[in-house]
Amino acid sequence: MIGPRPHDLLRIASVTRLCRDGPAWLTPALREAPWVVVRRARCAAGHVAVGIRGPERSRRYAAVIAVDMITEILSPPDLVERVDRLPDLPATHALRRVGDLLTGSGLRWGPAGSVGFTMATGVSAVTASSDLDLVLTLQDIPPLTMLSDLREAFRVLPARVDCQLDLPAGGVALDDLVGTADRVLVRTADGPSLMRVDQLAS
């Protein structure tokens, strides 16, 4: 099994082990959907930092789990073909349009956030006001003209698109990368860091 990456969704085997020290809402949430999402943070070998989604947007819980608890890994690109699992909402229509835009681009991409969670678990977390979170998993930065064109195309979709590039250096927002600043905020395992664009290449 390939090790998990940020934004991957992990099915876990032992809800009891994870819920022992957590808030009261954790147990029913994980019983309904025994899935967690990988977050960027350093932890000991054989462990992975994760976040757990509660029934409300304000309820999120950070934890560290042992890799032997993981029974399945779904990355954002693994979810692309599951769009039929989504309810008929603006984020769903936006995702279908994104598929049309990115087919043949050569980019490795997929949904994250509430859309990805719904597609992975079958438990709906998407509402009429949900954004569409996208992840482009890349080794190098594509031409900035391509990224600028994508940003403009995303802006006219039925739901707001929050797109992040997952690069070897860390996670970078598409809007930041195609902006005018010579440094961008990069989310790393050691926390946020300002880097020059030319530092982001693998």
C-alpha cells in the first residue's frame, strides 16, 4: 500500500481507538463514516496526521493515527469517476465542467473537501452553498499561462472553486501562484512558509 499524502481520505479499522480521547461528537461521526483526511504535519514514523469531519462545519478534530489502522486509501484523483454519487447541486455541476476542462490536460487532479468526502464515503456533506475544493497533484509547476487560463475558466463555474496545487515543496493555492507576488504561501508539514516561485520546482 502506497503511503498516504495530504488530502487523501483514509478508511480506518478501529473507531474505538481513535475516539477514546476525542470530543463527544467524534464517535457517532466516525460510526457513520469511518474516514479521516490526511493533513500536513510531522509525526513519528509509522503514524500519519489526520483530520476528522464532524456533522457541522465548525466541528473538526486533529489527530494522529497509526498506519496499521488504515484499511483503504482514496486520493482525490481516485474519486473523479464517482461524480454520480453526488446530489444535484452547484458543486456537482462545477465538478462535471472541471472534468471537461481538464480531460486531456495531462494533469493529475481530483476533488477534496466536502465534495471529495461525499464521493468517498457516500455520506453527504455537500450543500447548495458548498465550494468545490480541487487538488492538482504535480511534480513541477505547469506553464503559468495554462494555470491562468484554468483560473479564469474556474471563475465562471456554478460553484466557487478553491484549487490547490500539491507540489513536492507543499501546497500552494492556484490564485496565489498566478498572482503578481514574487513569493507565495506554501503549506508544509512544518507549517506555512513564504517561498519564491522558483523554489517550488522539484
